[in-house]
Amino acid sequence: MVVVSDILCALLAGGLAVVVRFGEVTPYVEPYAVLSGALPVLWVVVVGLSRAYEPRFAGVGSEEFRRVARAGMMLTAAVAVGSYVTKIDVARGYVIIALPLMTVFTLLARYALRRRLHRKRTKLQCMRRVIAVGHKESVASLITLLKRERYHGMHIVGACLPDDSASDDEVGVPVLGGFSDVPIAVDQIGADTVAVLACPEFDGSALRRLAWRLEKSRTDLVVAPALMEVAGPRTTIRPVAGMPLLHVEHPELAGGRRLIKDVFDRVVAGLGLITLSPLFLIIAVAVRTTSSGPAYFRQTRVGKDGKTFTIVKFRTMGLDAESRKVELVSDADGVLFKVRNDPRVTRVGAFLRRHSLDELPQLVNVVKGDMSLVGPRPPLPQEVARYGDDVRRRLLVRPGMTGLWQVSGRSDLSWEEAVRLDLRYMENWSLTLDLQIMWKTWSAVARGSGAY
């Protein structure tokens, strides 16, 4: 399916380039028409050399898109250098149109195929059948995580524990035996992947023996390191004296890349304020005419390094919201105060909250430098007062208008899960990750799920 999609994208790009650049087919144009017909074969070969067809990249992460983009740049550079070395006169207009268009079309098609795959995976289709190997608590946590994020394509169908006396109900899937029974369990349940979680029983020798036993059935073996929240860009494997050592770089919390993020945030926020100013006026009028009080709500929040600032939002509650807070009981665990169907929220406020329109004025905070477009959730001072040492690490970066918590469930998340996502973002930040989160925010806001 992916190869066919790439072929069609190359044909479309080549055809458009001929039409746009030349307008009609003449004897001079015929070689370019032939080239457009051969372009799909060349494109599939280049994409294959970039290893963008590997199944492990399908469905998750940005590596698939990065490899496709790299293939496009490689092909463009090869055509430019090749035409210069061989002195072949190639119409630059054709190359400038065909190759970038082909790359863009392919990226869009891959994204569409990924969305289609994700929809299938929510119905437990196109999933890998996985046996989890580890201790009961680790296996149960992995099952909960993969049930919530099914787009990863891993369906736990059984577990092997060091003590197989644990019941199926305790773990959440059938317990198929102990660590020595993994190959038997694979055959018994028809699994195609074994996921080994971090546990002291599985050292290098034990993992090597397990890999040998899984070799005949061609069962994939994946190993989860103890550093669960450290993403690929910060980790590299360095062989030392025959041992694969995992080198973990420190998170980049300052420096040039952070300066680029700061400039990017302020420029985009400034453009957003200019573009959305008519919408601001409409919302402000709606808030003022449907409930008494100002259109905007200001509140003290805690930002980077524990410094407080005033956050700006559209008002979504009545003026007596704070006095009525003592009458309510929070539906959320941990330090957050969240009430589903909060009676203090106005009718217009409920709509604004559902689609996160009440948060648009925070673009002013981004321009001022109090916040970022993407980052951890901006906490209240009373919440920060209850932070432990680990949670306080969230304050090392600016809070964001959106973040992993926004695209992963919003208010439906537990406190522990929200903290885990914020820390994961902070530890593994990149501008690419910011762009991915901003892209996903649109669909999360449009659905309106998890907002109250």
C-alpha cells in the first residue's frame, strides 16, 4: 500500500511539473514526459535506500517522515550534481516543481495512511500480538498504557511473570507461565512479538538465550530499558569492549536551540494575535452579553524557575466562582481541582472550554515571554506548594498553551499521568516535537474530548 502510494505521488508530481512548466507536449518536452513516467521507479528506489519502508517506523514517531524528507533532499541534490557533472541541460523549472512536490505529496499521503492505520488500531485491527515479560506491576502498567494509546499497534495478549502464581485478573491478560516458558507461550497463543520489561532476572546472558530461542519462529524481541521516558534522540548505543552501552545525553534546557524556540514562539504568537483579533472581539462580546462581568479573566500562575505571572483567559465562569468553590468536590485526584459539569461554568464558557477557545488570550503571555506555545501545564501557586521534588522539575522550563497533556486526554488524565507527560516533554524537547504537538492539538481541540 505504501509503495503504491509513493508511485502515485511521484506520477502526480511529475505530471503537474510538465503541465505547469511546459504547458503542452512538444518534441522538446517529450524527454520530460518520459522522465515523469520513470520518476516513480527512481523515487521508490531512493525512498527504499533511505529505509523509509521499514515496518518499525510505520504508525508512530516522526522518523518515517524524516526519512522521506531526507530521500527528497538526496534525490534533488543528486539530480543537481549529476546534471552539472554530465553537462546535461535539465530544465530547472521542472526539477524545482517535480521533486519538492513529489516529496510533499508523499509526506501527505503517508500522513493520511497513518491516520487510517490509527483508526483501524482503535478497533484492534493491524495490531502486533505481544507477550509481555516482566514483573506483575510493570506488565500491568504497560497494558494500561497500550490500551489507552492503541495507535502504537501493540496488543498485549499474554504475560510471562517470574512468579506465575499471579491471577489473570491481577495482571489484566492471561498469565502463560514463567520466564522459561516464553517460547512455548509464543507458540501457544500465536504471538509475533515479545516485550521484555526491565527486571533484574533478565541480564545480558538471559536476553541472548531468549533471542536464540525465538530465532526459529522469527518472533520479534523488544526490550524496554529502565529509562522509560528518555526518547531516541537523547540515547545512543556505543559498543565498548563488546558491550552495548546506552549513552544518555542531558536534556537541553538552555542554549541555541532554546533561543530558536523562544523566537519561534513569539513570532507565531504575534502572528496569531493579529490573525485572530476578529475572533477575539466576537468571543469577548459573547462573554459580556451572556453573563455579567469582564470578558477576560486574570489569574496568578507559576512559570519558569518558580516565578509568578498573570495569565490571561476569556472568562468562562460567573463572578462568584471562587466563593462557590468550597461547595464543590474535585473529580480529579492529586493536587488538581477539576469538576466535571461544573455548575459555575456559563453556557458560553462551556463551549469555549470544550474547544479551548478560552485559552487564546494566552498568546499575549507567549509574546511577553511568560509562556511558550508548547510546554508543561501552567500550575497555580497552591498546586506548586504541594509539589514533590520530582514534580518541581516541571518548573525548569516555561509552561505552555498546549502540550503532551493536551493531546493525550486533557482533563481526563490522572494527576500522575499528567505529570509523567509533562516530564517526558521536558526531558525530550525538540522543535520537531513542538510542531507535532501543535499539529495534534487541532484535532484534540476540534473533538473537544476531555475538556471541562
